[in-house]
Amino acid sequence: MFAVRGIAISFSVFVMVYCVLSVAVSLGWRAVWMYSRQHPVRRVADWLFALRMFPLVAAGVITAAFTVPSFLMLEPRAIDEPLGGIPLVLAICGAGLGILGAANAGLALRRASRTIAGWTSTAQPLESRASFPVLRISQITSAEFRAEFPAKFSARPPAMTAAGIVRPKILLSGAAESVLTANELQTALNHEVAHLRRRDNLKKLLLRFVVFPGMSALEAAWLEATEMAADDAAVANAAEALDLAAALIKLSRLGPVEVDSAEAAADLTAALVRSPASVMNARIERLIAWSEERLALAQGFCSWRGLGCGLGAALAMVGGFAVIYSQLLVRVHTATEWLVR
């Protein structure tokens, strides 16, 4: 009974903290987004993703670092205390939330794996200067895959996309290869390489795990920032920026590119031209208006001074918690006792 009560209390605290913080993030993320827009878009993307994952991380840390130790150290094992209905319901909700997230992520990963397998069933390796494998894919998938998964391959594969998490690769259609010049193709590949280096497909999988109502706008804003961050990472001068803008325009003419923002944020691939039309237009305008100042800002933002300040603040916070840790455990145990009763 002691172990069951501890598990129920841990899940109860986790789900309460997670839901409260998730609601707070869904209501207040726009203020953070507006403040961060003066910084490089790469940093904006990092902050938005960190903000989206904050409820899960904070709830996990509070549960593991405070709730569980306080229960193990301060809860008498000999007392046969009945478990109330509230913690039992909360524990079931917490367990259900974890199962739902794992199932959602698993289904997304399974669908993405099948789709990518269909796209690459007849793919051929392509020589390039990219640091990841580049495969030339056909616009029509193999008959075997189409017969087995007809619903998955009703539409054409993207003209260019970064796919995979464990073994990432770049998929390039023959049509895209034929319409792009050598410079345009290289800048487009650089864009996809930037996605793979930043592990954006893994981040999209994590978003499927932490699904919560009211977060679609935040995820869409993060997706837009990741695309612009990859654009910035792909170019180093005005000529390359114009080449990438031209590639976006040309590839957008190969087929429909507008998709729902929430659906795009849920995909586990990073297609070059699979953004909503408004985002595509904003990306092209940014590239056309590319400037040396933006590049200097993006490259110089992450300084040793900033890293030192962040590390110092983190160490100070850890030291402060270490001093009052025992008192916090007592207070947490008191709160969980009230919850059980």
C-alpha cells in the first residue's frame, strides 16, 4: 500500500503541475514571443521550443526532485492510510496523459516511417557536398508500397525534404533537381542540412508526446521560426539569399505547398516548401531583404559572456535550492498529506 500511495501521489503532483504550467504557457507565450523577436530568429526558435517543453520538464523535475524524495523520507511506512478519491483520479489522469502522449508519438513515428519508406523505395544516392546522405526520389512511389498503403501515397512526395531522426537524410525529387540551378540547389540543400543539424524532426516528435489543448498556435509559431532559422543558416551573403529565394519560388510551383499549421508542426519531416502561404511569403521577403547586419547578429549572439552569465545563474539557483532543500521537502510532504486527506 505504501508503494501504491507513493505512485499515486507522484502522478497526482505531476499532472497538476503539468496542467497548470501548460495553461499558463498557452496564455502567456505570445508575450515572450513578442519580446524575443528583437533577437536572431534561431534564438527565437530555441526559446519557443523551450517554452513548449517547459511544463513537461518542470513537472518532471518537481516530481522527481521533491515529491518522491519527500514521500520516501518523511512518510511513515507502518501507517495503513487509505488513499482518497482525489489523488486516485489525478493519478489515473496522469498515467493516461503519459500513455496518450506515448501513443500519439508512436503513431506519428510509425506513419512517418512508412511514408518515408514509400518515398525512398526506388531512391538513388546522389553525390553532393551536403554533410548528410542525399537521395533522389521518384515522384511516383513503387507499386508495392502504393498497393500496401494507398492512403499514405495519394499525394506526391515533397520536392525536397529532410527526413529521419536516427538516420537522417535529404530527399530530392528529380523535378526539383531539374528546375534548380547549381547554386539554388546548393542553398536549398544547406537549408535542409540546417534542419538536420538542429534536430528539428526529433523536436517535432517530442511535440507529439506533449500534446495539450490550446498549444497549436505556439507550435505553428515555432515551426515558422525554425524555417526562417534554417534559411539564415543556409546563406552567407546576398547572392546566396537570392538563390534560396529563387529556389523557394520555383519549387512552390511544382505542386501545392499550403498546409494547415498544426498539421505541418506535427509532421516528422522538414520539407523546404511545405509552409503555409503566408509563411512562404515572409520567408521570401526576408531573403530578398537579406543584410550583412542580420548575419553578424546571428553569428555573434551566442557569446561566451552570455553563456557565462547563464551558467552562473544556474549554479546560483542550484546552490540556493541546496541550502533550503530539506525545508522544501517538509513543505512538499505537508502539501501531499493535505492532498491525500
